[in-house]
Amino acid sequence: DQQVKQNSPSLSVQEGRISILNCDYTNSMFDYFLWYKKYPAEGPTFLISISSIKDKNEDGRFTVFLNKSAKHLSLHIVPSQPGDSAVYFCAASDSEAGGTSYGKLTFGQGTILTVHP
Amino acid sequence: NAGVTQTPKFQVLKTGQSMTLQCAQDMNHNSMYWYRQDPGMGLRLIYYSASEGTTDKGEVPNGYNVSRLNKREFSLRLESAAPSQTSVYFCASGGLAGRRETQYFGPGTRLLVL
């Protein structure tokens, strides 16, 4: 049972345009969401996160939107650059009973983003 | 400040052989994690350690054991490797960003079991 899904295996955009990567989840207990970027032969790198008490978080060219009622989040990259070409993973965690501070992550399958010059 | 380091980078094993994957972090994080990544799939949690002295199973623990040697080091052991354990293994450590944790990953170990 895939609790976090990225239904688009790949996305191709032109340099300078907007990239929109989507992620859906089924577990209503998830309340913290993260996006990671991964280059070949490297480990995932943290990009941006959002808590369920917010519906938007921005960091430079990256914005994450959360729609809790639809159980959907998206990552917008504006403007897209060739160096953004990578695999993007969304991940989710829940605050376990007792509010423990660590967070086991459930990952989506990833979306390969290619930005053409 | 190296972050999260993993050794070895690449390993080939024969079915039935054993090996230990090493992971160390220098960020003074309490929690550490082991994931595996297979083609077309996201990362799946094998084992985690919320703090020094504790370990717990994740989503796919069968065939693996772990040791939290100290706060810095968290190793993953395959006692009798199987071809199904061919994968890329990532170690991560977790640091608090506000009240919630962000995980930082090592570069990975590529394991091929023949």
C-alpha cells in the first residue's frame, strides 16, 4: 500500500519556465512533508518542508503548496534552471503519540525532472 | 564538517556472504536511519535509531541487523546476503528544524549480490 505517491515518473520543462511536481498521500496522520532532490550517484539533499498548519512555504525559487483536504502537495520551481535536473522525492511523516521529535519518513517513488536549455 | 559518511561506496557479494555497511555523522544528531532504494521505488526504511542505545525496525527489516555503536555511528549488517538485497543503501541522520526533524543523507552504498 503506497501511502505517498508521485504519479508522474518524469517531467520535462524549458529553462526559465515553471516546473510543478506533484505528490499525493493517503495517510491522514501525516502532518509534516519534505521535498528532496537527488542527483545520480549521490544521496538525497533536503530542499524544503512544510508543516500541516501551513498551506504554503517559500524558499527562493522553490515553493511548496499543501492542500490538506485533497491530501495533495506540490513543489513549484520558478524559474527552472538546467542545474535543477534531478530526481525529486516527496516524503511525509507523522508526529507519533507523545510528540516524539524524530520522524520516520515515507517516500514517494520520485519524479525525474529534466530542464532543457 | 563532513555531514554523513558511508563506507564502502560499492560492494559485490556472493549469495550467503556477510558484510557490514558503516555510517557516521558529525552533526551531533540523536536519530539515525538506514534506507534502501530500488529502481522505480522511493526510499524504504530498514531500521532506525531514535537515540543512542535504541534501535527499531522500519518497513523492510528482514535480513538485516543494526548496531548503534555510539552517537556518531550506526551500522547495518547483512548476515547472509541474498540477490534480493541488491540495492543502494542510504544512511541518514536527523536534526531538529523547529519542532520537527529534517533528515540528512549520506552518499550511499551500492551493493550487488550475485
